[in-house]
Amino acid sequence: MSAGQVLGANIRAFREQRGLSLSELARRSSIAKGTLSQLESGAGNPTIETVFSLSNALDVPVSELVTERTSPEVVLVRARDVEVLSSNAVDLRLMRRMDIGDTVLEIYDQRVRPGATQTSEGHPGKEHVLVTSGRLRVGPADAPYELGPGDYVCFPGSMPHSYETVGDEVSSVLVLEYPKH
């Protein structure tokens, strides 16, 4: 199953599980009904903002929308096999989802491009960021932190926050931590 087909099947399943019409999900997510219909059919190329809007509207972690359930003992993920979710400033690859007790962890390979700022009004859970190369200004919108290679920060995802490079492209690991519903 392609990444688009997985996303489409998951959107439809969660929407139907919650008894939502396509129109109601469009209203809750601020995504056009036609766009949602395309996504549910496995077509379209959603942005980070679209996937996070659907995550918030359906009240599920992003990983619930973009991954198939598997239970292998060894997990190998090749970057070339993972769909990239992009915004004006950030490229994300969901590398792994882990359910640990009452917590869901999503591990992303994150690239932040210079010259633009990624902002978020907030979402459930916590964000953990570990910079592997470059310099990144990240965290609460009113008081971001500047991180270099090897630096780490954790902050509540529920507050408005931003990501912005200080110079060249930044490579980092992003871990989203959610309570399991």
C-alpha cells in the first residue's frame, strides 16, 4: 500500500469511527471538502499543516494517520522509502511510531530549510528536538532557544512554537510524545 493510500484509508477509518461526515471533518480541520475527498482516495500530496490539522481534528497522533500497523521484532526504515511531509520551512519523515504504556512516541527525521520559519499554533503532547547539524532556533514562539549540534530541548507542543534556521540547513531528530487515547 502506498503512503497516500495508507493516509487515505486511515483518514476514512477515523472519520467513520467518529461518525463524522466529510463536510464536518472539513469544517473541523479547515481543509476543503474536495481536498479531503482526494486524500481519502489516496491522491493528493498533503503538507505538514494538512496532516497536523487532520491529527487535531480527529484527535489522533500524526502517526495514526500515516502508518500501517506492523509488529516486527526488528524494524529497519530506509529514508528513501518514507514519504516526506513538507511545509514552507520543514521536511519531516516519520521513521517510527512506538506505543509505550499510555504514551505514543513518533520519531521523525527533520530537515529545516533556511530562509523561512515554520510556526505552529499548538497541538497535544510534547516536542523533543535533538539537533544533529546546523543551528536551529526552536521552541515557544515568544522565547525560542538556539540549539547547535548535540543540543536538545523539550517543550509542550500545546503552546505556539516555531522552527527557524540560524544560517544553513538544519538536520535534527524530532520526537513527538502524546498521551494514548
